[in-house]
Amino acid sequence: MTLTPVPRLAVIVVAAGSGTRLKGGAPKAFVGLDERSILHHCLVGVFAAEPAQVVVVVPRGFEGEALTDARDAAGGRADLVTIVTGGETRQESVSAGLAALWANVETVLVHDAARALTPPAVFDRIVAAIDAGSVAVIPTVPVVDTIKSVDADGRVVAAVDRSELAAAQTPQGFRRDVLEAALRDADADHTDDAAAVASAGHPVATVEGDAVAFKITTAPDLDRARALLSERLSPVAAPTPVPRGPQVGIGTDVHAFGGEGALWLAGLEWPGEVALSGHSDGDAVAHAIVDALLAAAGLGDIGTHFGTDRPEFAGAHADAFLSHTVGLLSAAGWRVGNVSVQVQANRPRFAARRVEAERILSAAVGAPVSVSATTTDGLGFTGRSEGVAAFATALVVPA
């Protein structure tokens, strides 16, 4: 047997949780997504990234199942797999993983098995940041929910500025000596490994995470992961196979004026304008773009992924909708080529802020977005200034 060259990198996959909230009848990592477990799908992504020693930390009694999953996911890299038994806390489990590292390992990534669909590109971004000189790096995504500060009696005290917040994901990357020292000297049980490193006085850098790297915690999370996995493995959602060439989709959305708070449209806040009503912020432009992208990729429509049964998108702005949509496309093997969107409304006036809107929307989808605006000469509900309509055309190409 030809052995894989000894790597400088290790990935500790933490799979020792009980999964109480998931109620899957087994420890979370061993619950099935399809015919394979959450752990198996997680490890497929791990082994698709840079070659690394892979240490899987599991509950006592599940070492054999973990080894079977790991060897199957590893393919020709099975000699890189190490299985260890976890502890009572996350820190104890990570410390058990650290104790199993080979001597030559310099960089350590700690990854939650519950983030089973994390793309290999996220691992690559973390490793690149460590190679560039950071001692600790985490992937983050924008916070979707509207955040409120609440007192002990459950009353809202104030709104929290979402622009200063980010949701942390895994894998979290560290220089090995830094992580080992931080966990050895920790005087409290931290919620993640970056918190322990930050508590030890080290700066923690961030890189872009991915919307599909969400943590499977509850039954709805599991349903979402299964749906995404089905789309990823079977891009044909319709009876007629979709050719894997450039695809075009059309999306429309309308919202009436009369919502609470400020007007948000095309990813911008419009002070002094009447807000649009809707489950989220009523941004018809962003929503039309979402529908066009999903249609082009054959992934359903905005109601499929952002319906009123998704409370996390209540009040959400364009960046949350668009970043999540781009993540869905990425998971299904697509990327955005470009988008064109037209707004029909008497107000707000787009001319002065069109370039700004294009910049914000283009950054959110990672591709050029052009915006145009028109009125309807007094005809229809937009002509009566009752609301806003938007029409988008999107091009997607195989990733």
C-alpha cells in the first residue's frame, strides 16, 4: 500500500455531541442524511480539501461506526484517519483530538461534524489565512435576524446594529501551539475554540463562510440539509433534465407600501420614504433577483426557501436573502453570471443612487448586477403609488 505523504495540516472533526435537540435516535453525527450519516457527509467535504491528518472525536461506543464512515469517505487517504473518544465538554473533546495529532502538524482546523455540507473552499480559505500569518481564523456569515437587546423581564431595550455582527462557523483554524496553550490554560469552558484563543490574548481573523455550512441542530435543520443534499446530488428537479450549460431565469416581485420602519429597496435604506410591507423588509428588487437566480438554477422559487415558515428571515435585508441564495446555487453546482433588474415605481427616485444600488447588489451575489428604473405613466398600482414592482433576469453558469 502506498502511504499518503505526512501532512503539515490536521482537521479535528468534533462528533461527540449527544444531539438531544435533534431527536434522531442516535448521537447527532450518526443520524442519517440519506443512506449515509451526517458524519460521513461531513468527512466527504473534509477529504475534498487539502490533504490532512483527520482526527474524528466521537462518543464512547461509536468508534467502530466512525472508523467505517471515515474510511469510506477518505477513499485513498484512509491512512490519514485517527479515531478518538471525546469528553464531557467540547473543550475536553478538542483536547482529546489535539493529543492524537502527529508531531509534524503545524496548523489545526477544528470542525463541527454537524456542519455537514461545508464546502471544501471554506477549508481552503482558512488554511490560506493561516499561511499568510494569522494565528487564528474563523469563517463568518452575515447575521440574518433582526437583533434586539432584551432585559431580564423579556422587554426589548434596543435594536442592535447588525452591521457590527457576524455569525461564526467552522472549521476554525489555528496555529497548533497557540490552540494547545489556550485550551491548556483556559479557566472557563468556552463555546468555541476561537473564544478560548481570544481569551488568551490572541487576535482572531475572519474569512468568508458559506450559507450551506449551517449547523444541523434541530429537525428543521435536518430537513433543510436533506433538501440541499438532494439538490446537490440530483440537479434534475424536473422531469426533463436540465442541461449543464448557462441557464437564464426570470423573477418578479411586488410589495405594497405600508410597512413599519424605514424603506429598504435594492439593498439600500431610503430615509424619509414609506416602508414596504412584507415578511422580511419588503425589498422587491432583492426578492426578484432571488426568484430569477433560483429559477435559472432549477431550485424552485423564493417561497420554497424563504417562506413565512422561516422565522429567521423575518425582517431580513437583501444581503441575507442574496447570500443565502448564492449558497444554495453553490451547493447545486452553479455560480452567478450576471443579473439585470428593472424597478417600476413612482418612488423612490433611483437616478441618484442607481450606481450605489448596483455596487451593493453586485457585492452580495458576487457578479455584475445592473439596475434600471421606470414609471408606468400613472397606470396600475405602481402608477397610483401604492407599491413597487421589480422584474429580474439572471444568468447562471456551471461552477
